[in-house]
Amino acid sequence: MSDRFFFVLNDFLEDLQSINGTDSADSAGQIWEMTSAFFAANGFDKLIHIDAGPGHFALQTTLPDAWVARYQERGYAGIDPFLSHCCVTFRPISTGIAYADMHQGLSAAQMNLIDEASSFGINAGFSSTIRLKGKDGLAGWNIGASLSRREVDSLRSHSEAALRLAARHAHDALERTRIEKSALLSPREVQCLRLLAQGYRTKDIARSLDLSTAAIELYLRNARRKLGAATREQAIAMVTAQGLVRA
């Protein structure tokens, strides 16, 4: 790792720490924006971060919204080779269509998923597992790029360890914001947001929880205030991205 890269990495880690030291309602967004910019500046412009556990599945990515929608609509989490093959080891695994010759043992559906991802820009990269797949879920990064395999190999040869360190710290920072927000919202507020995310209307939520519509409105209003969300839709997006609820 060059001296220049060492200082860039150190600045990034210090910036992450400074954000975690604030009480900003959008600290998770700031962390993600900073992390995306750091990796893009170092050649890896296609990031996927997944944190799954009992009751939540949070996916954040720099890939287009159209890819996220397709991933969710087609239930790709059930076949995603990143989850089944990469997150079972801490050893970095080469990812992306550019490494197709190394993806031994994958099904046709899994190879098709990788091919589809390439059409959205992720050509080559590597995994960085944070939490191994098990009863507590899993967590990790697919650190990808639109670059060629040769270019990615070159970048990895001198910066992979440092990039994995950055990913580890970014995950920890995002995890802290999720835990803080989870503690910030009351169980009833989370329950109301979960039902709202599932398509329930206010009167349906009231009926389901045996409460008045006025009480539901109050819980949702308080949740928006605590999250710093301007609308219900924004509140749902924020808690869904952080894995507090599943849409």
C-alpha cells in the first residue's frame, strides 16, 4: 500500500468516526455516500452491501434502482451466489462475469444472475465477508467495478487488504446507526411502520392492532419525527434500508 493510499484510507476512517459521533438522523445516508465515494475513487464503483439477520434483510448498493427492484421482485436472495458461496468464508472470492471461469459449481440460474448484474455495470470484483452465514444471518460486501478483470486484478494486488479494512469499518458504522435507530423507535412504532411497508392503510393497521386510527397516526408521526423523515414513504425507505423492517 502506497503512502498516498495510506493517508487516504486514514482520512476515510477518521471521517467515518466523526459521523458516528453525531446524532444526525441521516447519518446512515452520510456513511453510505462517503463509503461509495471512497471506493469509487479507488476504482470500485459498483458496491453491494448485505446485512441479513433474524427479522431483517438490508441491501444497499450503488447499482441502479432497477437492479434492486429486479433483485427483490425475482427473489434473487434465494439463489444469490454471493450469499451461498462468498459469505461462507472470510477468504476473498472473485466475483462478477469477468471471473466466470472461476465460478465452478454454480447453477445456471446463478450464472444468469451474475450475467444480469453485468448488464447493470458490475463486471469484476471480490467479496469481503464480515459475518459468516449462520444462525445469526450473514453480512458482507461485493466490492465490484465496471473495470476489466485485468484492471481489477492490478488494483487488488496492491490495495485489497486496505479496501477490506475500509469495508469492515464502513459496515460497523452502518451497523451502529441501525442499532441506534432500532433503540430510538419504540416497538409499537416499528410495528406500525412494518405494517405500513406491507401495504396496510392506517385504518387497517388500527384494526390489526386493536387501536384507534388516531393512535396509529400518532405512532407514525412520532416515528417520522425521530427518524427525521419528511414523509411516511421516506420513513419506510429509511427503516427498510437499515433492516428494521422488511417491505
